[in-house]
Amino acid sequence: MGIWIRSQNKEALTNCTALDVAYKRSIENKDTDYLIIDKSTGYVLGTYGTKERAIEVLGEIQLHIESAEYLKVRPEAWQGELFVFQMPQE
């Protein structure tokens, strides 16, 4: 099982089975970016300014997965929405 996710930069569409939050610290200005990555490929799906925001986006992905799983059990509830999750810009 996986979830289709469109990357933040819209350059990739990937079927993910496991996601992770990682961080990248800039040597020059010591800023930290928090990345959501596809664990199987290491591809960066989105970059966020705080760890809290990255975790919030993971929560949005979780809700998307839960909705899709619910519709497998109750297909009559489907209202035509798409099942690809678009990574938010911010």
C-alpha cells in the first residue's frame, strides 16, 4: 500500500510507502530546514521552516490516507475527489 504524493516543486509524482522528517542545516547562516522525504528513495517531497510545520504536513498526509482507506470500506461515500496528495508550499 502507498499514497501518491506530488512534490512541493511539482516536479515529481511518487507512490510513497514510508515518509520521514529530516533536517538540513545551512553552514553559512545556520538556518535549519525541515524536509519531508520518501524513505525508500530519499527524494525530498517538501521543505518547511519549522519542525512543527513539517509534522503538521505529515498529519495532513495521514488524514488523506485515512480518508482513502475509509472509502475502500464505504465506496458510496466517494464524491469524486482525487487521491493524490499535493505537498503544500508553506
